[in-house]
Amino acid sequence: MTSATQPIFSQGEDCKAAWHDASAGYNEADTHLEIMGKPVMERWETPYMHSLATVAASKGGRVLEIGFGMAIAATKIESFPIEEHWIIECNDGVFARLENWAKSQPHKVVPLKGLWENVVPTLPDNHFDGILYDTYPLSEDTWHTHQFDFIKAHAHRMLKPGGVLTYCNLTSWGELLKTKFDNIEKMFEESQVPHLLQAGFKKEKISTTTMDIAPPSECKYYSFKKMITPTIVKE
């Protein structure tokens, strides 16, 4: 268990090999999800998850979601007039919950089991109208960068022209906003936008909105009082 003072990842730590069959620890009140002692998702994030979901579903059509977690964003996506909802999830316990959840959704759900690094290369180009990437970092080495591995290699190619990408890495951004930045727009502009440009997205097609949020004082990964939602459109 990490404390508020310990880093989320110790130096050189890597959870990837054990993550898929590690126990998915949903607490009894269904307000927290922990895997391998890591705080993967907490219910207080709901307004922010809904903001990401709203962007991802804004073009309708076929939406790809990477990381299912507690179904907060997924359930919001299903409330919009989309056609298909593809969801990648690698953890066995979380995937079982996804399969059960999918049975009662209003739109076609396509659950895809595995690490995104293995599943995404099998998905076609120009296929999705919206993408929401929100997975948990699985190593100290990729703590701040795993989203860029996905965005640079795959997000641009999988989106249809006019399609939209949104994403977050709260575990990284929470740390950056504790240690390097006191302005969330500046954090995004300096630590994220250069990678989005390298991925092939155009500066004028990248926009953000912020919202006020009140993380609980005991939250281990995020204490900043604002969150930022990116909207990145492929030309």
C-alpha cells in the first residue's frame, strides 16, 4: 500500500507481467478499484470521466475505449447516440465485469481482452470516430509516457478523418502538478502537446477545457483542484 508520501511507483518497478491475472480489488461500496496495491480508479473522478466520455462520443459512430476500470466513462459513452463501443481491458477481473456490464447496454459493445500493446496493432486504420485512452501505467519507466506510446503509434492512424481523441494519465498529471507545475494548462501545453504534434495532430486541432474538482485528501495520486480534458481532432 502506498502512502501519501511514497511515490506511486518505486524505482524500476514493473507490474506488467502480473497485471492481467492480479486480483481486481473493487471495494464493497464500489467507490475504489485497486490492483496490485495501486489506486487504479476512484469514484470521485466521475465528473471528469464523464467529460472525457462526452468528447469521445461527440462524433457518434464507433468509439474505442482503452481501459474499463469502474465503467464510469463507459456508462456515460453508452448514454450517447453512438453505434458501436469497442473496449480493451487486460485485467481478468475487470474484464469479467466488462462482459457482464456489456449485456445490458443500449449499443453494440465489443469487449477486447488483452494489453492494448497486443490488441491495438490488430485494429484497422481509419476505423473509429472517437477514442478514449485511460489506462493505468504498469511500470515506473512508463509512468509519464505510456499514453504517448499509444498516441504516436496508433491513435492517429485508427481515427477516421474528423475523428476525435481524448485521454488522460491522472497518475502522471497528479505527480507533475505536485512537483513541476502549478498551472494545469501550462502542464498540458509543455508536457503533452509536443508529443501530440509528433503523432501527426495539428496544433489548431488541439483544444482543452478545465473543470474544478475536489479530490479527497486521502487520494494518493491526485490532489490538484482542477482537471483538464483534451479534445484532439484528426484532420
